[in-house]
Amino acid sequence: MRLQIFSNYSPNFDPIKRHKTQIKFLIFHYTGMNKESDAINKLTNFKSDVSCHYFIKNNGETSVMVPDSYVAWHAGKSRWKHYKSLNRYSIGIEINNPGHDFNYKKFSKKQIQSLIKLSKILIKKYKIDSKNVLGHSDIAPERKKDPGEKFPWKELSKQGIGLWHTLSIQSLKKNRKIELDKVSKKMFYNNLSKIGYVMKKTQNSKNSKLNNYIVKAFQRRFRQELVNGKIDKECLIISSNLVKKFT
């Protein structure tokens, strides 16, 4: 079935066009607002200073807000591996969902169907690597939780959209809440760095807090059943499996 895309343009973008080879990432967001209409109004209001390239409604209807060739303002202050300010290198897709502050809920089947169709088009068009399909919380963990632990990353990975581990839930659960020694914790943090998260090495209170946000971002993405910011053996095993895919 062909994806129909409507137009609802936002004024919030950089006026200079970019070359398509600059587009290397696909970033997923949720809107985090109570009403769908409010989210659309914010993303198209020049006073808000935020936007996205595509918006997916509850019913799956998809709108383009900023053409791909322009930099939309969706990622904000962000980092992944050696990249900073990922707006310049990415396409941002907003999916309507109230988010953690307003009774966070599952994404609708129609939303995910539209997202899969749109993502496949963009991945093929811009030759986006699967390891560069990310969530907002991956690239801005201290500020963002979206698209969150109810986002179907595993399902999307089966469609060639983003990456997921190859471990069984049964084997992983046996290792849940098993504490790690210092050497194993260091190995886990090294794994996160290899995957792409930007960790802080010095252990002052500010950096420890940031690293805790990063652990939660990792869990929201890859260990969605339990997001507590605590490192355990399950997290280590998952991260070790993912390193092979992300490097």
C-alpha cells in the first residue's frame, strides 16, 4: 500500500539547503503534548523554534512539515559518537503521543504502519545505515525520554529499521538485577561508548547524573521492561551483543 503524504509546512528551519549526502541519521520523537492539534500548532508556529520533517497523526496520516533538503529544528543539543548538533545530519519524525508527562501510551497500529512505510522510503533514498536510526533520548539523554519504552524498536528492526539485540527474553531475565563488579561496570560503560552514547569519564556528581540518564536511555531502547537506571548483568549482556552490530 502506497504511503500518502500531506503538506503542513513549518517556518522553523535553516534557509540554506543541504546536500542529500549530509543526511545520515533518522531520529524518532514523540510529541509529548496532551492534544494532537496543540502539537501540530507548536511545530508550525514560528515563535516555538521547533519543527520536524514529518508528523504522524494518531490515525496514521502523515504530513511533511519541512522538506528533507532543509535542516529542521527537532534534535536540539545532541550528540552521538563524534557527531554534535544532529539537526544538520538528520531527518526528524514526530509521532503524536502524549508522552511521559501526559499519560504515555502505546503507539497506534496505524501510526507504526505509516512509520514503517515512511522510514523505508527515507532509508533507501538517503542510504541511512541501520545503526543510525535512533530515538531522541539516544542523542539527548539528559533532556529527553522519547520515543520511550513503549516504542516498538524490536518490531521495527525486523523491518530493517534500526537495530535490536539477538538474545532471548528468557535467557536475559535470568540475569536481571544481578549486580556487577567494578570491572564489569567499566566494560558496560565502554560498550555504551562503542554503541554511540557519549559517556563522561570523570566521576563527579554532575557527570554521574548524566551517565545515569544515558543508562536509562539505553534501557528505554533495548531493555524496555525495566527502566530504572541501574546497571545489572542483563544490561551488560545486551550491550555486549549490540557492540558487534553498532561497530
